[in-house]
Amino acid sequence: MHTPPGIALITGAGSGIGRQVTLALAERGWKVAGIDRSQAGLEEVKSHLTTKGQGFACAVADVTDSASLNQEGRRLSQRRG
């Protein structure tokens, strides 16, 4: 089954499965944004995607903190359009 590229917000985008999903979707043409607790992990993903000519909006937030998550989610949504 093939899904046409879209927009995805990935939690845990800086490491592990979240990182792999982020990179795989970006490789398939998706516009991806990521949230993670680790700024360093997000910066590594951003650097990797930037070298491939792909954009990556990201924010540091903890998904267990709903106020922070909502704030950063809104900010990312505004940046991505």
C-alpha cells in the first residue's frame, strides 16, 4: 500500500524509532516536524535532513507535559503553515 506524501508530526523524533520514522518519511517526500526532549537529538536529525536539502521544524517538549506539548505543537503548526 502506498500513501502519498503528507505532513507528519513525530514525537520522539530525536532518537530511536521516532528518529527512524522521521528520516523514512522525509526520504519519501513527507514534510516532517519533530518533538523530542533532547535538543541535541533534534539538531542531529535537522542537520542530517538539511544536508539532503530537506526542511525539518522541531521543538523541545515532553509529551507528558500537556501544556508544553500544546504550546510547541501550535508553534510548529504556525511555522510549517
